[in-house]
Amino acid sequence: MSPTLPQNAIATVSLRGTLEEKLKAAAVAGFAGVEIFENDLIGSALAPYEVRAMLDDLGLACMLYQPFRDFEGMPGDLRRRAFDRAKAKFDLMDELGADRILICSSCHPAALGERERIVDDFRELGDIAQQRGIILGYEALAWGRHVNDHRDAWAIVEAVDHPHVGIILDSFHSLSRNIPNDSIRAITGDKIAFVQLADAPLLDMDLLYWSRHFRNLPGQGGLDVEGFVAEILRTGYDGPLSLEIFNDRFRSNAARLVAEDGCRSLDYVRDAAKRLIDQPTDMPAPQPVLSAEFVEFTADGRDAARLGSNFATLGFTLVGEHRHKKVTRWRQGGVNLVINAEPKGFASAYRAAQGTAICAIGVRVKDKAAVLARAAALGIKAYSPEGRPGRLAMPALRGVGGSLVYLIDADEVEGLWAREFHATDGDAGVVGADARSIDHLAAVVHNDEFLSWQLYWRALFGLEARAAQDVIDPSGLVHSQALQSADGAFRVTINATDARETLSARFLDHGIGGGYQHVALITDDIFATAQALRDEGAAMLDIPVNYHADLAARFDLDDAMIARMADLGILYDEDSDGAGFWQLYSRAFDKLFFFEFVQRANGYAGYGAPNAGVRLAAQNRFRPEATPTATL
Amino acid sequence: MSPTLPQNAIATVSLRGTLEEKLKAAAVAGFAGVEIFENDLIGSALAPYEVRAMLDDLGLACMLYQPFRDFEGMPGDLRRRAFDRAKAKFDLMDELGADRILICSSCHPAALGERERIVDDFRELGDIAQQRGIILGYEALAWGRHVNDHRDAWAIVEAVDHPHVGIILDSFHSLSRNIPNDSIRAITGDKIAFVQLADAPLLDMDLLYWSRHFRNLPGQGGLDVEGFVAEILRTGYDGPLSLEIFNDRFRSNAARLVAEDGCRSLDYVRDAAKRLIDQPTDMPAPQPVLSAEFVEFTADGRDAARLGSNFATLGFTLVGEHRHKKVTRWRQGGVNLVINAEPKGFASAYRAAQGTAICAIGVRVKDKAAVLARAAALGIKAYSPEGRPGRLAMPALRGVGGSLVYLIDADEVEGLWAREFHATDGDAGVVGADARSIDHLAAVVHNDEFLSWQLYWRALFGLEARAAQDVIDPSGLVHSQALQSADGAFRVTINATDARETLSARFLDHGIGGGYQHVALITDDIFATAQALRDEGAAMLDIPVNYHADLAARFDLDDAMIARMADLGILYDEDSDGAGFWQLYSRAFDKLFFFEFVQRANGYAGYGAPNAGVRLAAQNRFRPEATPTATL
């Protein structure tokens, strides 16, 4: 019943544009085929035979025609009309070159739920379809009137027992209703006519509204699509996996971006599913990021010197100079910052586009070759200056905002630093600041790319998504998604907003594509660190007195501690188990990027979300409009 | 328990910006007072006494401090801490000059639901509050753990029976849970400590998510806020009505816009509520729009001539020339189009900003003086060129996109045309086109103003909102809201989108603030009209053949009719009762605005929403990028 090779497909409704634009984007992204969504065809000026010719030219198969609604269980004359409609669509499919059609469970108020009648309807239409060489796929809509569960759809398909009638499984319709994935084991693989996949954020709302507006790609939401696909593969199904995504933002996003991410998400989910059931997979396993080894800033001339001074006031010591390049290394505990002032190369190009900025991060992994191979399999581009990636000391992948992610094997780290840099006996930074390692990196991206970068980190490195947060900037809502390695040793947050006046939006406007705005450092004694920074005159963010007055009312902290936190500008949060989290922010360098010191106690796992609004309000007081000459 | 005068208030959370910006916006818009939302104070650099001074300077009362969470029913040490927290907030309120506090029903997992314990808690805190001159207001959150219904909150307040403990009613919390408004009759007016109002679109989703993201102003959603307020007024409550709106868009919208609309919405809802219970109200009753009398286009030179030719091909006849101005009148049945080519005055100024465009509409009303008085009461500006509105033949109000709405008394219409225009014996337009009257006008506005213009039409003219529609443009989702007079004789749709490449967005980009894009005309014989237009070579929008093939499958229409519809480019829709609707579109004039002919049968009440995507796809084929020299 299904084609012979696992293939990636996408429903045209998932992409922006005219039908022609959708098909081209799907072909360019590497899909093997498409589902033709009826409304896209109806609105198109291309006749079905012209669509077929275009599909042939593009090398795309027409894998499904969809949807056909309100077919089964109709009484009287409505039944005749349903069959007439179906025959008209079979004619159309013949022109189009489509051999299977999605029949979704009826929502019609007149539809009857009697099982026998529905079975008869499918058997009769199956005979007609067989004569036309067409396969019917029956899908249980989550909001179907009588059939809204794939177990019921399967019972019907099994009873119909017709060679041209199968079931279509759609992850959203099943997972949105919490139907257990293992119920798929009852289904015979060769009776699965097609598989549609969509993920979605976990929201508690009307199923139809959720489905029509919030679906996203596998690896972008909170549904167990991997487990769903694993059970399907276990049945022996080896046909296409196809994306059917209704998402307000995807409708206006560049089709190229969504199509590329779509292919990536299917490759990712197929690989993840195979691992769950120990099936062989071509792709190397995801390599967790062990830690962030360094953050690279691009800056030249006076800016590079100012940036170095800024690092020094924050407790960093100049510990190395590159042997051949205008690159310096600054260190505090296990945290390395690099300033790249080279007039050529990637950092220079990035600087030309974004100004002084974080242009790269370096991450420790166990096996960088495996990461590169997995990236290649996922279509994530390696950075290749002048086509000679081999010359690089460290291979790199493209990352947020056009920055790079350098890959370093854990066992080569010390050797690399020693080989590339000679040690300096530069002045030590502030004594007493004791950042130990990088806690997390915070990136700001265009809202159109918010989901895209989540997929990147999850698919490539197996990072896990935490609960999404809405952060209240005084000028609007910012969406924030934290991702982290299983052990929490590497964490990144992705932030995006539609509100044009927020700090995030202003950061985006500054450059061309966002990037990292904020580096959080772990300290084991935030009070000592804060005092040391204060003593050396570091420019830290003032936190208003009202905040600490409220803190005293909210938490059982002793007055002396609160007074000290107020004095030093330290923020505090506590989870429901009483685990504490302290935060201290630097003022932003040229209003661009800033540092945070954090201290985590007793396994506090969050990011101080309740304090984000206070931090943003404080930063907002240094808006360019308000104080054009001040340094934030 | 309540202040002596009905007053408008707003919670600071409803507005964008820093606390200072929020307070200023509230004062400028005319609010009498504010609720201080705790997070806004906590994030502010102003100490409470400074906020108090600022409120005094601005003439704003601090009417409520909110919210105080998780107070009642706490066991053991948590109870002690809840009381300590409350006392700390009383100190703060003293500094701030706030005499009442909102205590929302507890969501704390440890909170106990025993009624007696809760009553004791309030009685004990009430005693403390009384000593401090503070009133406690208890509000049932819709998602409260034990108390989530104002009837339960009232039972507790009644049992507490303390002079400093009252109830706070919030329309969202009650109406979102379908609690009957008449249950408010059980409440004693002098025990109502405060009233918060919010409307919301009717969506079926988790109450907390709905509340935090989708609330809007009374008159912008689908809740019966008028009925809610009516029952509150009936109790004798004469205190403030206050807005507490959590809305993603309001967080980034200009505070000035939201604050002005907020005052307007409170004035509107108070007036509507008083009418429901036959209480006297200062505001004149809303005057329904009887019909759209004319649409005025601004164009000069060659454009004015081209536009006239365009009108002629669409069946309009030049029937009049203004006696003193370069203004012509075109007519078809009861539809009047006016071309204003004056080099001075409003049309000229509009043209300078927006180019050739619809700059005004004229509407028939029974009593224009009453409309003007109501508009003034609602803060809707009258158009007053050079401060001399008295000189105008027709008074006008500001409308969408900076256009005008001229007001004409029904009994003066014919006299006005005769007085201002002399008849011409210009060439007749296409014979056979037979538009009878204007069916509806479609406006495109910035998404930030989408709700604002709904409030305008509802509050000023009493238009009723129909179900909102999502329209699928190939480049993204467009939100569309239809509003109409009770008898359907005047209809307008408001359209907005965030998708930058949609036809709506491109229309917005052309000018400075949107406006009317599309005029739909009623005909009683759309086939004859279409044929006549065809015969005269009118530029009509081609509808793809696929559309009509699908129509044949969907509806029981005879083949000859479908063939004729396909030939003439006529679209069709049918409601569930079988009532039909036919549509025919002109190509847009310079890709800017276009006409539609519609025929309604058997009381079809919609706007052909299922066809909007097809129309947009067809118009999309004439995108400027695709065919830079073609006329849409």
C-alpha cells in the first residue's frame, strides 16, 4: 500500500505563497513529494494537468490529495451527493496524478454514527476507487462528530477490509487527545495509507483552534511525535512521513525557511523514532554539548580596547594572545572570552554587518566529527571560509544571527589553547569575582526564526526544551524558550518578539539578524562577587528599591540578606521547593550585550523568569531615547 | 464604601511603558484614577511616595493596589507569612495613598477550602485593615483553587460581615465562566469594593491563557459586559468602573491609543448598561446608520479622469458636477460615487498623504445632531477645517485611516445633492449593470488599530459584531471583523494583518494609515450585471477554472449555471440553510482599491468568507513584483 522508500513530504498548506511558489520551495528544500491541499489548487490558475507537469518538472511526487470532508454516514440524498463529490475528485486526481486521497472523519451535523453504515460507505467507495486505481485513507479528526480517535478509524478500516481503503495517521489529531501511542501497535503496517506529522506547543484550548493556529514542526513543540513515529515504524510502515502544519506564522514566513526546517524536522524525527525502537539509522547520534568553552566577541580599534577594559572590571584577566592573529583571550575561572580584532576573516565580516558583537561561541563535545556528520545529515551548514574548512583549527557550524558554533573535542581543549595562544602576564582582573563557568547564553532572533532555532538545538545536539516563558518588557511581550542539555551543563535561551520597542526588538534592529545578547556566568558566592565588582567600580545594573521591599514580603529571607541584596543590586527567585537563585546584571556594553552572574542553590532549574520584567524595566531606563549619551 | 461619583479607572498593567509613562497616558486620556499593578511598581525606580506625588500632580486617584495573592485558607506558618505579607503591603499602600487592595482567591496548592477558616482569615485581616483605614476587596479568580465564582466570594464576604471587607467583581472572571449576570442581584451595592471590566473574544481555551493574552476593552469582544455592569448599577453601586486588560497587543500598542479607547469603552458600556435598566444617562442614544449614501474618492488631473472612466466601465453614470468645486457625482441605482479633485481642503490633504484613495464616506442617519453629540461624549473627533465646522454642508467625523464619515439626515439627502450639484447629461455608464445600493465597505487598518475601529463603530452607531473570520491570503493570515446595523442595511468589515506581504499589508504600506480598500454593491441580477460589464469591456478579476470545478462538486447547482459563473468570473457561497450568495470582483484601480458586486438570496447574512482566499490568490497574481506594468 505504501511506496518503497522512506520519503519526506509536505502538505502545500504548510507553506506560504501561490501553489507554484509552494511547490518550488518544497522541491528546492529536497522533499520527495507533496500533499496537494485542495484550497491551494482551487485558488490556483494552473489547471490540474499543469500542476502535474510542474510537479514532474520539479521531481516531486503528488502523494496525497486532501482533504475530502463529510463523506461517511450521510443519510438519503446527502449520501448520493457525497459519492458524486468523491467521483468528481477522483476525476481531478486522475488529471493531477494523485493516487490517494485523505477522507477525514465527518463533522457534518447530519452525519450518522452507525458503524455498519460507515463501513458500507467505505466499502462501496473503495470499489469505485479500486477501479480508478485510487487508495482511500481515512483519518480521525480530533473533533470529528462520531469518529475522533484513530482507534475508531482503525476499527472501521479493519471492518471494511478493502484493498483500497487504509488509515491515515496524523500525530496532532492523536496526540492532542492524549491517545496512547502504543495503540498504534494494533494497526497493520500495510493498511497505513499515509502518515501526517505536526507538533504543537502544549496549550489547553479548543482542539480546532489549537490545530488551526498553533501547530508546528516536529521538534518545535511538546507532543511526543518521536514516540508516535516509532510505533508507526514498528508496524512495518515504510511510506512517506509528511508535514501538515497550520500555523499563523508559517503562513507569512518565507516558504524557503519553513521548507528547509520541515525537511530537517522529518529527518530528525525519523532518526529519533528509529533510535527508540533500535532500528538502524544513517544519522550519527546527537552529541550533547558538554559545556560552552568560550564566547568570541568581534571588535576592533578603540572598541576592542574598551571591551577588554569592560571585561577586566567584570573580573576577567587577559591570559593569552593569539600567536598569529589580533585575538586576545580573557579568563575568569572556567570562562573564556575572546576578542577578535582581525581585519579579515569571519569576525571581521560579522563586525561589518553587526558592529561590535558576539560573533561565535565554542562548545565542548565528545566527538566533533560526529556532530559535523549529523549537521550535514540535517542540512545544517558548516562554516567554510574560501571553501577550505580543513585549514581551520576548529570546525564550525552556522548558528543564530549568522554567528558560528565552533566545535572542540573535550580532550583537545587544553592543547588547542596552548597551540593557538601564548600566555601573557597581563594585569589580573578584579580579584574576588569568581565566575566558574558559563550558565547560559541568551540569543535574540527574529520572530520568524523563533521556532527554527529551537529545532536547530534540539535536532543537532539533543537539547531539551523547558517550559516557554512570556517575559514582560515594559514595551511588550517577549517570548522566551530555554533549551538545555540533559545534565544542565549547557543552556541557551531563544528570545523573540513582535513588539517593536522592546529591548529585544531594538537589539535586533541594531544588526542584521539578531544573535547572542547576554552571557550568564555561574558563581558560587554571588555576594563576594558583587562586592568585588562594586569595589572595582564595575558598571552594574541598578535594581529599584521597590523590588527588594517586595522580596522581603514574598520570601522568608533575613533582613540583613535583603539589605545586602538591595545594596548590591542582587535579584532573587525561589522555586516551589524553596531552592534559591540569585542574579546580578552588568550594564550593557554600548547598549548591546551584557553579562549576568548567577548562583544556583539546591538544584534550582529555572532562569529567574519572575525577575525578567524588573531587569527589563531597569534596562529600559537607559533607553537611547531617554539618555542618548549615557552608557547602559 | 465607594467614592461618590461614577469614575473611569484603569489598571496600569493595561498600558505599555514604564510606570511613569502609564500614569501620564492615563491622565491625558481623562481617567480619574488608576489601579497600581504591583509588578509595575516593583519594576519602577520611583519610590511609593514619589508615585503618590506624581499621581497628585497628574490629578489621578490611586483607587486600588493589586493583586494580593494566596492569602486565605493557608495552614500553619504559611498563614502567619500571609498576614505578614499583607501588613507589609498595607505599609506600602500608606506611602502610596491607596485605601483599598484586591485580594484574589487563592491558587496556592496548600490553601484549604474550609469556609469557616476563610471567613476567619478575612475577619482578622479586616480588623487590621480597619485600623489602617484600608478596605479589602475579595475577588474570585476564574481559576481559583477553592473559590472561583463571585457567588462564592459573595457568600464569604457576607459571612465575614465586616465594614472593611467587600467584594470585587471582574467581568472577565464571571463571564468567562458563564456565571449568570442576574446572580449579582444578591449582592449589596455598598459591599462592592471595586469593579473591574474586561471583554474578550469568544474562544474556547484554558481560562488562564485566555485571560492573560486575549482580554480586550468592553465593546471589542463577545462577553455581555453591558449586562454585567447593568446588574452592578442596579445594586446601587456608584463607584469607579475600572479596566484591567491583559492583552499581548496592548502591551506594545501606543499607551495613548489604548488609554483613549479605554475611556471611550467605559463611557460606552456605562451608557449601554444604564439603558438596559432604564437609568438616566447623559449621552444621546446611538443612532443607527440607515445606509451608506456615498463614497468619496480623492483624485486629481489624469487620475481623476481615469477613475471616472473606470467608474463608467463599471456601470456608473456621471450625473452631477459640484456647483463650486472640482467634484463630480457618479451614480448607479442608489449608489453614489464622488470624485473630489479640489486642489485645497480635506480631499487634497488626504491625497497628499495617501494618493488616489477613498477619502470619505457619507452615511444617512435619522438625527445627525444626536450622532455628533454622542461622538463628542465618546471623544470621537469631529472634522473641523480651520476651526469652522459650521461652514460645512455636511458635518463629519474622523474615521478609519484618517478618512471622514459625513453625516446626512435622511430627510435632507435629496435637497443636499440638488443644492450642491447641478445635473449633467453626461454619457450613461454601461447599460445593464444594476447595482442598487452599497452592500458593505471593507477597510484595512494597522493591526494595532484593529480593535480600536471595532469599538468606534459599535460605540458610536451601535453596530453589531458578527463572528470574526481568518482570511487566508497566500502570503499570510488576515483578520477580518464584520460589523453591521441591526437590519443589515449598513455593513463594514475591518481587516488587519501582521503578515507583511499580504494584499492588506501592501495596501497599508502604500499610504499612511490604511482606509477603505473595497466597496461592495448589491445587485438583484448578478448575471445580467456581469454580462453587461463584460460587453463593455470592464476589467474584472479572473477566477481560475479549478474554483468552478470544485463548486460543481460542492453544491447542487445546475451545470449551465456553473458554466455561466465560470465564464463570467462569478463566485458563489451558500449557508447551511441553502441561502445563496454570488460575488463578482473588479480588477483593482492602480492596485489600490476595487469593487465587488454581490447578490444575496434568502437572507444570506455573510460575506462569502470561503471565497476570500480564492479572490486573494487571484489578486495576488497581479502583484506589483510579478507584473510591474500590469493593471490589477
